[in-house]
Amino acid sequence: MDDVKSLSHSKWRCKYHIVFAPKFRRKEIYGKKKAEIGKILRMFCERKGVRIIEAECCPDHVHMLVEIPPHLSVSAFAGYLKSKNSLMIFERSANLKYKYGNRHFWCRGYYVDTVGKYEGTIRDYIRNQLEEDMVNDQISLKEYVDPFVDVREK
């Protein structure tokens, strides 16, 4: 109960796991862009008074474990975060405008789940998500079989 926050007339603990992806699930979040997107997300969270507990930018999606004050709805926060973030990304990376047409960097939807008692589990999941994605990519590369090559030709 030590993480319960209080306002003038209420006590609250509102933690959410939010996942959103770039449009067409393009693998745009890497290297320098990953660091920039992380800074932009932190900046907008601070503006709204949202605390980032854990976050990870994977190549084709973003996981965030956040604590959102009760006066701010989750949908309003996700919409704010994605819209302002995409404007800032396009401002900093002019070449992305050609890939994403009319300035929509993120997919329309997002995934959100309340955390409840499982904060530690979700935190570990987010921390290990990038490593799991890399392992899965390596497995799929090793098991790739070209259907157009006859096995007997090898």
C-alpha cells in the first residue's frame, strides 16, 4: 500500500500496461530513432503528470507500464501521446513523411490492460520483451525453408 497516491479528496493507484505500434507494423524504432522516441515519450508523460514505471521500444511496437492520475482517462492519454509524438517524430525525421503519407506514424488502435497485483510480472515481461523478440527472430531465420528450392538439389 506504499504506492497509493492521494489527491485532495481521493486516494488512487491506477497502473496500466499500454502497447502501441507504428502504422503497418513497420520496424522503424531502432538506433537513434529509438532514443529520440523514448525522450519524446518521457517528455509528454511528464507534461501530463504520468509516471513511467517501465518502458521498452521494440523495433515494431512500444510497451509502457505507466501510472496515470484518475483525472486523466486512459484513452485520452493514449491519444495525446500518440498524436503529439507522431508530430514530433515527423518534425525531427523529415524522410519518414514519404513513408507515412499524411502524418500518421502510429496505428489507430492500442492495447491497454490494468495491472492490479501483477505489476512485477508485467515489469519483467516488458524488460525481457526485446530479448524474446530477438530470440524468436533468430529461431524463425534458422528454421526458414525456401519452398521454391528442391531439397534433392542440395
